[in-house]
Amino acid sequence: MRRAALIIVLGVLLSSVAQAFPNKVSANLSLGLSQAVQFAISSDNASLYVCYSSTFAIVDTGTFALSATQPYDITQDTDTFPQASFVGLMYSSAQNAVYCSQDNGNLIKYDLGNITAAPTLITLAAGKQLGMGVADSVGGNKLFVVDVTDTSVIQYVISTNTATQIPLNDTGLVGNFQVQNIVFSPQSTSDASEVYMSTNLGAIIYFPLGSPAAFAVAVNSENQSLTNASNDQLMGIYPTPDRQYIYVIDKTAINAVQFSISAKSVVSTFTLTPNGNLNQLLITNVTQPTGVYGYVAGSGGISIFDTTNNDVFDEGTTTDDNEPLASTNVGPMVASTDGYIYVSGASGNIGVISDNPWVTINSTTYSGGGSSLGVGETVTVNFQADEAGTYVMRSGGTVAGTGTLLQDSSGNTNGTVTTANTAQDVIIPYDSNSSAFEEGSNSVYFFVTDSAGNVGRRVASISVDTPPPAVSVLSSSFGNTRAYINFVRLTQNDINHYNVYADTDPVLVTTKSTVAATVTQGSDSVLTGVVGGLTNGTLYYLAIEGVDDSGNVGPRTNTFSGGLEITATPEQTVGPAGYTGESGCSLISNAEQSTSFNFYWMGFLLVLAIWRLRLRRAVVIMLMPLVILSMQSKAIAGDFTEHSTIEVPQSPFIKYGWFVDAKLSLWQPTASTTKVFFPAFYNLQGMVEGGFLFNERIGAEVGVGMFYKTGSAIGATSGAVSQDSFSLMVFPVTVGGSYHFLYSRKQWVAPYVRGGLEFDVFRENDSGSKIYGVKKGLYGGAGLQIPVTHWLDESFAESKKETQVYIILEGMYKWVNNFGGGGLNLSGALYSLGCLFTF
């Protein structure tokens, strides 16, 4: 008696141990979907990918509901995506994409990194009917899609966008057949991996990726002869994780067949009755006990077997009759690596099979009476689990158990589910968990662990709405009747704008309700507020506060981080013209002031220019080497004429002609009042000049150019740099002459000198105040002209053809300040590069 009792007890214990695997139908999710054609689970177990009809949908496995963001709906864009039905789904973690095959020969690629964008249409086999497909999970660069029309498999290489057809009709399988299912069998390398397919003629077809020629093996005849293969319908097919076996389901014989990958032969066949009308197969790792189990969907439910000994478990109420697990969902299946199996049903529901505790969030209630959690408030979450155990709450994490641990109102970071399927409350305060929350919606995971170590989860969505934090002010500055405040942008996702306050009283600025300026939330890390309408010369105190979308106002900041009060004293600001007291022709801010200028007689200007230029030793020193070079150039030209085999005409130049040049210059200001506003270099000026040439040496010229610059204005009283800006636009107009030391068109370089009168028409804008005027002066300089034409054709150089082209390098000094009359001083050196045309 004792021995019999002991055997019974051991049998019960062993049975309970054997049942510690996913064999509990935890939920039947009604998500408004149709039955899936194929399933896929993301590599992080967070998303379930489903395709059906013409729809691709994503399920969030934290909330066990449709994800908040769904893919682009191609049914609303039939011009780009012709109407067709999805017949297969392939998930590539390497490409971070899902590919859905259609029955019109197209593939639709969804980029999971930009899921709301329109997918990519790939024409794989135009006009052909495609079937299911699989992705290369080893190499990550190939897809294999069944071509139903041509009884073949299309190998699609993603990186090259090329397709190769692998025929299945020459495998030796006798009779017309259909591919029922397809699976990828990974090996150590992509080329060593294989693709397996089940057929409706009792045979499986496979091919290796390294040499894609297909082979067939009968699995339901004693000698595995293809000629003796029956009409048994083979349905679901799946490899074992250890890469040694392939299992295939025989719908006709209600059997499961174990097939050796290495030997390419049947190892075992076993019955799955009383289940029937077998359809889908899934092989997956399980825990407690650790093993590899098979799940077979049929009309009777889900049959489960252990691949170690092919023992079929009894999931029914009677003993030892291999009853399947009762389930109304018996469509395609997919397993996650965290203990969940998802099964599609004919009604569109998704069944969840798992031994993990199933967690349900019943309600969330905010102590403030509203729909969000705020400072000093709590939120009560009512939840339950179908198993007793312990629980923790994590904010901002993932299904993998990451995230920040939350404390309940007692300061505990964990709690107990005492009774299964019994609702209980947990109170979460904001203040002790504030660092774990973000503004807006927060995903809080409830993880429940049972006595066996299985972990179930569910997400509770908790909305947080708190006032913005204090604004950090970096600096303040002044302008003309305005003050500036520069601060660090708040990063909370619900910040709407900032209020800026100004007052002459340091206390009132912290309490007053009248907003002096509003700054909208921007994307730059540093933002600027501008308060206008202030009185110049008056000290103002400034303060700023943030405002969120709900109207919550943050603390008002009126000091810098070091404790100093934020102040600014507006004053008149000026640019280069205003700084020198330039009134120009008109000063917009003082319209009654105006001046006019008179043009001096040309002769008087020339005399004055010569007298002034005597003081410009630098120009003389610059001209001397060019004069010497011109003399040398003449000797070189003579040498060319003496030794050249080309007969040079007596008059190689055009007696009367024209020229035009265009050049870009770097202006280096020399006046101290101008250098305050401009750097030594990087002041660009463009110039176009033209005129008359006599013997291609003596020129009379006019020119016009443009210079534009912006910068920071300075205080007219303090001389300090303000946050106002100025802009200065100058149109230089020149009238003068030039002499070119050109003695032969065969010269490699020809110096020239030039000089004359310059009139600079300017316009300055100093934050609303405008100054117009003309400054007069002289210019002079020298340069080199390098012929380009004769490099292209030597005979052209000495011809009398009219057009000649030169590169010009020039240094020039302009003295433009109304001949020492004061005001805006535009004097400075110019270094130019350009192109000269003579004709």
C-alpha cells in the first residue's frame, strides 16, 4: 500500500513539474483585427507585428493593446499602392524593417524607425501571386518569398535590390503541388543556413543559401521515395533552436514528423490525436523545466509536446489521452523570449498563452480630482494578478524590466499580491518619485513575480502635470529703449512660453502681474527675451518665469546663479556711422537734420590727392617693386620678341579698345573707429569696373561695387557692446585711370597701377535709426595681370584678335573720409582677386 501511495504521489509531483511551462491561456485580446496571415515579434519583445488583408498593425506588449502610433495606412493611398492583400510578413531586425508580401507580386517595406512615413513599394514579381516568406536571420540581407504562380521561391537581396528565382518543379517531386508553409533554418553562417517548405504532397522541400538548388524529401512513406509520396497535406513547419531538427505537421495523418537537418531523413513520427485539422506549428524554448516544446494549433485547440522525447502532454480533464489545450484561437503563432506565446484567431482576436502572472490594470485615480498627477498629490492604481506573488513598479522602462523603481506612499519599492484575481490598491506619491516622472504621459510597468519566478507585466499610463521649474538666466544686455534677457530653454515637453517682467523697483519685479514680454518655446538651447518701450538711461530690474500648456506657472527668477540681480540699462546704440557722429545726408531718427555734399572740381581733387599721397609712404613702397617689375617685364618682352620664331607684328595691340573686370576683395579697415565694429579680415566686397583702353596700356575707368556687413551695435554713451544690431551697406563708386605695363601678349605677368576718386554711398541701420550718406576720397594701388588666353593657344596670344582674358591680383588702399573731414571713415586696404577682359 505504501509503495502504491508513494508512486501516486511521485506521479502527481512529476506531472506538476512537467506542467510548469506556457500552457495557460491567459487572455483573449480583442483588438479589432482580422486573422493574421503571419506574425512576428520584435527582438526586444516589446512589439507584435501583425498583417492581414491590406493592413499592417503593431501591438504593444506592455499594454497588450494596439500601439499608440500605427503604421502608414496604404489603403488611403491607392495611387501609390495598388489594392492587393497581404499574404506574408517578414521581420528583419538587421534592417529594422517589416516586409509584407502581396498577392499582386509586390513587397511593402515598413521602416520601423519611421513607421508613420509612407512605406516603400518593391515590385518583386509583377503580376505574379506571392505567398508567405521568411527573412535571413543570420546574414540579415535576404528575404525568401514563395512565388505561387511559378511554383518557385524568390530570393531577394535587400542591399542590392535584386531578385533571383529558385525553381521548385525540378526537385523530383511527382505531381502538381503547393507550398503550404516556409521557414528559415539558421546555422552558423548565412550560406550554411537553409530554407524549408512543407507541401501538400507529403514531402518537404529545402535548399541551402550557399547554393540555392532545391531538393525534396518525402516524409510519410517508409522508404521516403518521392514517387511513393502520398497526398498528405503537410502544414506547419519549424526548426528546433539547437539547429538539429525540423518538425512538420501532417494534417492528413494527424501526425508530427521529426526530420534530421544533417541526415536529411525522418527521425520520428508521432500522433497528435485527438486534436484534428492541424494547421500551425511553433517550436520554442521554455523554462521550469528548461526545454524545447512544440505547439500545434488544430481544431481541438493547442497540442503541446516535448521535443526531447516527443511526448505529447495531456492538457485536458481526463488522464493520458493527449488532449490539447483548449483555445478558440488556432491560427498563426509566434513566441517571445520572455515566456509569451501569441496565437491569432479567426475572429481577429489574439490569444496569449503564458505561465507568467497575468496582470490587469483596473483604474487610476488622482488625488487632485483631475486627470493628472501634480506636486504634493498622489495617484491610486487599482490592479490585480491571476497569481499570488510580489510586485514592483518601474517608470520609463521597457518590458525587459528596466526603468526607475517607484515608491508607494509607505516608502516601499515592492509589495505583495496576497490573493490571486483580487483587486488591490497601491498609492504612488509624486513628491518622492518626482525624478522618475516626466511631464505628460508616463508608462509605469507593474511587474508581478510568482513563486516559481515567472514574471508577468502590465503598463499603467500615469499623466503628470506640474509647474515648470525655475528658469536659469545666463546674461542680460541693453539696447536702444530695450532690455535683453538670455536664458536656458526648459526641456520639459509641455513648456508653452515664458513671461518676462521689467521694473525700476527690484521688489515689484518679483510680484507684478503685468507681463513686459512673452517668449515662445523654441528648439535652441539658449533663448532670448526682449523687453521694449523702456526709457534710455534708466536702470531696470528683470525677472522671468516658465508657463506650460496647462497654464501652470513656474517660479519667477530675478537673479543669476551667483545671486546678483538681473538688470539692464537701455541707451542709444550706434553702428560705425553713428559712433563717429556721422549725420550723412539724413538721420531718420532726427529727420530735421540733413546735409548735402558738393562735388569738387576734378583738378582740385587731383592736386589734393597728390599732396595727400605724399604722406602715404606705404603706397609708394608698394608701387616701387611693381615699377621695377614692369621694367623687367619690358626686357622680358623684348627677349621674347628677339628669340621667338613667330614673326611679331610692329603693332601687336589694339589702339583703341575697352575693358571690364570683376573682382572679389578682402577689406582691411585702418581707422580705429571702424575697426571697433569689423574684424581685420573677412570683410568681403565685390566690384565691377569698366572703361576705355588706349594701346591696351592706358585706361580710363569707372566702377561700382557692394559691401554689406552686420554686427553688434555699441552704446553711444557707455561704449559697451549691446545686444542691438546694426547693418551697413556701402556702394563704392570709382572714377579713375590705370596704366598697364604690357609690352607683349607673350608676357607671363604684367604689372599695372591705378588710382582715382572714390564716392562711397552708404546706408546704416541701427535698430531702427537709419543714416544715409556719401563719403568721398581717393584710391590707389597696383596689381598683376596674368594672361590666360595665350596659355590656351600660342598663336592667339600674338594675334590681333580683340578679346584677351587675364587673372588679376591686386593690392589697393582707399582713403575715404571726406578728405579728413570726419564722420564715418571707410579707409582701408583691399586685397583682390578677379578676372579682366579686354576687347
